[in-house]
Amino acid sequence: MDGAPDMRTDEDIFVGRSPQQPRERVFGGQVLGQSVMAASRTIEGERPIHSMHAYFLRAGDAKTPITFGVQRLRDGRSFSARRVHAYQNGVPILSMIASFQEPAEGIEHQTPMPEGIPDPESLPTTADEIGDIDHPVARDWAFNRPFDIRYVDAPLYFKPPTEHKAVNAVWMKTTGPMPDDDALHRAALAYASDYTLLEPVLRRHGLAWATPGMNVASLDHAMWWHRPFRVDEWLLYVQESPSASGARGLGTGRIYNRAGTLVASTAQEGMIRLPQGMIDN
């Protein structure tokens, strides 16, 4: 991402690009991660992002650069607030509000990590699962993703789940080492948090991503960073869906490091439209 402040507006302007890929639409997690990174570049001192709330407004074009406009809403004694709009062709495709905080001490508690989860080394990689499928999207997912994603239960790429349970869990980490840049690790986790967050909704209703005629689109995404972590070390992403209604499904997630420390929480609502006659309650 390249950029410098444009003094003709009240926004700091950055430009992001998409990697080469077989799909025409930009992956939502990419826009989230780039928005977090753009906002972080306007923060002075040690004040990492601790929360963000974003709305996906339009589908992004993977062949067109994305302009990120960051508005400095407030810089207080302990907290800073930023608004980020991601633009293509002069209209916003994403709108985000993010908050940053200086490190502070206070009360501490967390929901414990689930027990009985298999180690990531014992689980198949995406390449193991779909690497032999001769399709550009399958090969892109299997070999070009920047994250190694390993499912605790069988993935939903092409086959529906055997059990209709509104839960999902994956281990994930970057495929290579990352620099010692906390802002970059937090932005990368925002990127990865969008991969599977609607899958507990699909599992509950016996759906796979390849379900004919199904249309899925993320509507919004919220994230809270609780404690330090590294994305080039294994993280467990535990997800569930408390509700689905009105052609929308809600997914919530908790992200733990391997020691069982809760490092982040997420929530996302998505539109899920099925062909008439396929609705399963």
C-alpha cells in the first residue's frame, strides 16, 4: 500500500492493490486488512487498534486499485478514533470506524479455549483437501492464499456437513514469517478473520459454499483485539452462529493463541439467499 496525505481534503489518502487472482470480486478480508493498515498509519506513538466496525457497501473489483480515505475523528489522551472509507470509481465499497488505545492495566478475564481440539499439525492443509481439483479458484485457495487454514471438522468447499451444528473451528497462521510490526499483525488478523466467519451458519443448515444457486455476501464485520499475538504462529478460530433470519445469518468468533490466550473476538452478519424450496429451518 502506497500513500501520503492529500492536503486538499480532511482525509489521509492511501492506495491499495489486489493480488492477481481468478476471481473478479475483491475478498472482503483484504479490504478490512488494508483499511486497518491505512488507519494505523495515521496514529502516532504506541496506540494499537483495539476495535473496528465496518460495513461492506459494494462488491470490489479485483482489477481496480482501491483508494482509502482516513479521517482523523479524534486524538484524546488515551484513545484515537478514525473513519475509513474504501473507494473504487468514486464510490465507497466499505465504511469503517476504528478505535486505538494506549496500553493500560486493569481488570482481566477471558472465556477459556475449548478443550479437546486437535493440534494443527494433525489436520490436513487446504492443498491436501482440494489441491488436486483442476479449477482456478480451487487451485488459488489451495496454493496462493497467504494463510494456512486447517479445519477441525471437514471443510465446506464442495461438500455439505454431515452434522447440522452451528459451530466451526479452524487453526490458521500465515504461510511465511511476518515482520515485527504489531500494526501489520493486527491488520493481517482482520484479513484472516473474514475467511470462515459465516460457516457456522452454513453448517447449521447443511450447506456448502458450492451449493447451486446460493448467494452469500458479507454485510458487516466487527472485531476487537484483546491481547498481543503473532499471525505467523498458530491461532485457533472458534466460531458459532446464534441466529439466522430474514435471509441473514450472524456469525461470532473467538481467536486464541496456542497457549489458550484469547487474543481477539469477531462478529459478522451476512446475506444468505437460497433458491426457492431449499430453505431449511
